[in-house]
Amino acid sequence: MKHREAKLGPFIREVGDFIAHAKRDRGATCDAMAFVFAQTAFFQTYQMDPKQSLEPNGVCGWWLRHYLSRLSP
């Protein structure tokens, strides 16, 4: 946190902003954490027992769209 304003690079600034702000809803750190959560949720839902089938129609969790959109080129 104390190095956040020291201009040590974008990574330090991003992590410092993520820690400092109470509302963590944007930025590269937030996106990366959401993708890790989506990967974990996908694995637990569709690859671990008891497995669910991935249905092309219907309601899905927010994480599935986030996961699939990050996979496409």
C-alpha cells in the first residue's frame, strides 16, 4: 500500500488500488480473480462428481459467461 503512489509500475499500482478501494469492481486484478473463480466453478460444476451437463439453453451463473468469453480468441 505504501508503494502505491511511488510509480513503481502498473502492477504495483493495480494491486494497491485493488487493496485500497472498498468497492472492488474493476481493473486487471478484479478481472483475473473473477476468471480464476470462473475456472474453479466450471471445474466443480462440470468436471467433478456429481457432474452436470453443460446445457446450451437456459439459465447459467454469471461466471459461466465470464469463463467462456475469456476462452474465445
